[in-house]
Amino acid sequence: MRIAAIINTKAGTAASSSPHLVARRLSAVWKSFGHEVDIVVADGKDVGRAVRAACHDPRVQAVVICGGDGSLSRSLKHVVGTGKLLGVLPLGSMNYMARQLGVPFDLEIAAAALGNGVRIDIDLARVNHRMFLIRACFGAFAEFNRERDKARHKGGDILGAVVAGLAGVARHYPLVEGELRGPRGRARIATTFLMISNNLCEDSDPLLLQRRVMDGGALGVYVGRGSGPLDLAVLGLQAAMGRWSSNEGLVSGALPWVEIHTVRRQQTLSIDGDAEKMDGPFRFDVLPRALPMLVPMPAAGGNPE
């Protein structure tokens, strides 16, 4: 197999390591499995160009993103439909997808796991034309990520970025008002938290955001109860404890599609951890088993999903 790996030097933890040293280590591991290897070290828009080039290379069977959830998510527009396997090595801040798929956090061990990995096909979610892997959020969480990212881009540390994110929520207190439309009817909403996930989330470690399955063909829809600061605090505290299916601050359910029509047409969304501005209305749906992924071989009797 020929593996094309792209190392995003701007990913959350990549900046603290030598990307060229990482490249040499990865190359040595994969070649020990008999694979051919192309590795590109890139940042900014060069990451997208490198992914696109790998996806257009007929010799490449697998494209591995060495970065975080945002890097992986932004690669989808290049990878989907090419037949290439998509893999991830965790160099981001949260690395939800790597955790979900059982990818180790030691890079050499992770590279070996992918070098001896297997293919699985997982669902993708989509809002309008933007595909995503994990979740898209409106309201307080999107505002938190927007302010956090601004602080990180200015060179701040993780703690400072979190404080900036919380300050942004307190300062702007974003309220999402509008209407949800789905196969079961319509509902008016006024909330500070609205999340659409790729398959349903379950209660888990707060750093995991575990989905029950990755090929269930459904969206998880989570709407915060109420619109006051206390409602948001109750919801946020339980979410910080890893509670999603049992979160008393949320109304939740599974839908094959949902449309969100907001009073304010342009919204800031947090899509797989990155803040993006988008114009509504917002149409969410699922692309069943649309993404082939390279993942570690499951333990005997286990399931890589």
C-alpha cells in the first residue's frame, strides 16, 4: 500500500514537536510494514493543497492526516468520492475522532497500528454542502470556539484560550432563535445551545464524545432547555462530565435529516471544533457509510467502531 501522510504543523500539539523528525519516524515505521510512503509537512492552505494532490495521485491508496479533528474534517472535501482510505494520527488538541476509532496517542505505536490496520466505512454528516465527522454547534459553544481560536492564533496557550472562550460567551451570550423542521414536524426554539452530531452521542469520558455507532445513519439533535444563564450553566456542567444521553439540560433525539431556520440568517457554527460563518437556512443530513477509513485492527472480539 502507498500511504500519503500530511503533517499539519499548526495542529494543536504539532507545534511542540519537530515535524520533520516526526516525518522520519513515521516513514521508518510504515516502511517496516512494506508500505511505500510519501510525507508532506505543511501549514495553512498548503495542507489542503497537499491533501488534494494526494487524492489525485493514482498510486496512493491511503491518505493519513497528522493533525486534529479540524484538519481531518477539512480534508473531507478532497477525499470523499476518491476511493482513498482516510486515516488520522492524533496531533490536535482534543482528537475526538482518534479516540473514537481507537488510534493510540503515541505516534510510533499509532503509525504501526495503521500500518497493520483495517478498513471500515463510516457515516458522514453534512450541513448544506459542508461535510463533517463529529458535530456542528450553534450558540454558546460556537462562540466559545470562535474566541478560543482567536486567542490561539495570537500565540496564547491552551488555558488562556479557554479563558478567552468563556469570556466571549459571557460577553456576547449568543441566543439561537428560529424553527427546527424535520420528518416529525416543526418546533420553535430559543436556546443558547444547539448541536447536531454525526450519529447519537452516549455518556462517556468528557474527553471522548463517544458516539454509540459510526454507521447508524442518523443525526443526533441536541437542543438546550431554556435560554437563561442558569440553563446554560446546568447544561454545560453536565456536558463537562461527559453526559449527553442523560443530560437534563438537553432535549435530544435521532433524525435522518433536519432543517434549521434561524431568525438571524448568518450564524457562527463550530464544525468539528473550528468556528465557521455560514448563511442559513441550514439543512443537515447523513451520507451513510460514505467514508472509508483506515483504523487499527480491533482486538479479538472487538469492534473498531
